[in-house]
Amino acid sequence: MENRYRFKTKGQMLDEVAHRGFVERAVPTTISCSSISKARWDGHAPGHCGYCVPCLIRRAAETRAYGREPTAYVGLPQLNGRVDPRTSIGEHIRAFDYMAERLRQKPEITGTLVRKPGPLMDYTPDDIQAYTGVFAEGIREVGRALRGVRATAI
């Protein structure tokens, strides 16, 4: 079996899906959030927090594909303004900001970063190159979505 989207970001997948309208309508009914129940601590029904890593990737994909976010986010409804990087909301945004800036300043480290979780011994050099590209594009995709929000001490 081959995953034809293995070298695509989530945004690229949404851009290229065959039944785009159907997927756009279905997106809000799916879950990406790493902890949908944390909303209850703020008195909300379970739902996407909007600031964990999976939510940020999802938001970037929605923005890329649709120019908007069809999904409702309860913990961070809008990607604009300032968030405190010392909070759970701000720490993930700051991490993406940091990585995007790191790759912008030193793009040659991308191949090393892709191998950090493990050596990728089961993949061809061409596959590793493609994964390196999708990693870098994924970071850029999230970076574009985060342009309106800054993780700075409030």
C-alpha cells in the first residue's frame, strides 16, 4: 500500500482532495485536537482547543485550503493578537515561531531535524529528501497561519 499524500502537508492535501466541497463541509465534524476535553476546565463543551500542535497544523491547513477556518476553536478562537508564551496557549505558538525562524536562518539544518526522531533507515535517499521538503513546507504553512499572533510576554 502506498500513501499518495505522504509527501504532502495537511494544507496541500486539502488543496488537492478530489471532493473539495464535501471535505470542506466535513472538516468541522472531525477531530485533530490532542486533548478535546481540556475545554471543560474553562466551562466549554469538548472541542478543538486551537493551540495544541495538532490544532495549529489543522488551522494552517484550513487557512491554506479555504482561506478561513471551518472548525470552531474554543481555547484560542482567533489567530491574532498576543499570547503569553509562558502559558499552554503560548508555548506551542512560540515553538512554531522559533522553528520557523530557525529554518529561515539556517535552511541547511532541515535534513538533520527530520532525522532527530530516528535514523529513517527504511527509506531511500529520495524519500528522505521528500520528507525533508514536507517538513520545511509544513513549518512554513503553520508560520503563515500564525502571522497575526505573537507569543510575547503580556
